[in-house]
Amino acid sequence: AQSVSQHNHHVILSEAASLELGCNYSYGGTVNLFWYVQYPGQHLQLLLKYFSGDPLVKGIKGFEAEFIKSKFSFNLRKPSVQWSDTAEYFCAAGSGGGADGLTFGKGTHLIIQP
Amino acid sequence: GAVVSQHPSWVICKSGTSVKIECRSLDFQATTMFWYRQFPKQSLMLMATSNEGSKATYEQGVEKDKFLINHASLTLSTLTVTSAHPEDSSFYICSARSPAGGIQYFGAGTRLSVL
């Protein structure tokens, strides 16, 4: 069965700290991987995606993620967080080609303290 | 960026009534849209895949007669919760799949409260 697991449900950091959010997936066949962010009261926004090619992908707002096939992981990173990064972060996986709906992780609630 | 509009954003209804939620793709034609359900403090769960001009595909455990999906045009999909009950209270979110790149763009969601 397809599944996505996020290790940290709640993370609290101070501004300028480095961030890494873990994501592991279990998926048959070719997989597409995504990180979405949901700011308070807003809709899900795509941070970055991996379809193929360079396993290190860069997204918006200084975020990046690394696809490690051998570990079935797609961890999200940011070298220096800002207060405005406070949000809910979701890792998601889908079939190659994007034809199917996404399987989401439970999400990580990130709080950045000024 | 691409915009997906969802309406209404919040609806309260009495038990036994039906509620229709609309999902519109404003920037592109979407042959495929998806409907998700999000319980409080939990993740999004895929309910069904809505394909323009054909029947929706429902995930296991989702009652197709309860959650009616219609994708009558390339920019509009609707979800009707029929004979709603309090246990149907939830946050419903739609997404539209962009034909360029296969990325899903999400609506802002609809909070349904059934009294």
C-alpha cells in the first residue's frame, strides 16, 4: 500500500536556525514527490517537487529537498528559517505522470520563534 | 500562479440536507480534478478522482452515492454531500491537475458543519 510518513509532527525553532523535516515514502513504481506548505488560513501551496533527474531540488523561499532512493526519503531543508516560515508542511507522493491523486503525510506543524 | 477557486468556504447545514461544493480551475483547463477530505489535525485523504466527461473514481471506503461528483466542464467539478450527517462534518479540499507538468493546484477548502 502507498504511504507517506513524516517523522516530526511539531517542530519549534528559533529564527536563523537550520531546518530539516523528514519524509519517507512507500510507493510502487515510479514516484513523484512533493512538499506543500499551508500558511494559517490559506490554501496549500507547492514548495517544490521531484519527478526525475537531479535528486537535489530547489523550491521557493529558499527551501530544498533531497531525494534519496535507497532510503525512500525526501527530506525538506532550509539553512536559515524566518518567522514567516511558521506553517504546516506536508510531504506527498504520487504516481509517475501525475495522473493519480496524492498520498499525503500527516504534516509537520512548524513554529518559528522570533 | 495557477488558481483554483472553491466555493463556499464555509457551510452549515441541517442533518439530512444536501450540500454542493464547487471547484473551479481559473487559469487552465483541467481534465482531472481531485477531492480530498481533511480531519482536524490530520492529513488530507484522497476521496475521489474527477475526470471531465466521465464517472468519478472513488477511493476504497468512500461511498459514491453519498459523495456525488460531477465534472461537467474542463473548469468545474462539483462535490455534493447527500443527506449529510454530523459525521460528514469536515474540511473538503479540491485540486486541479495542470496539463502542463502534472502538478496539482489546490483550492482553499470548504469547511462543512452538519448540525
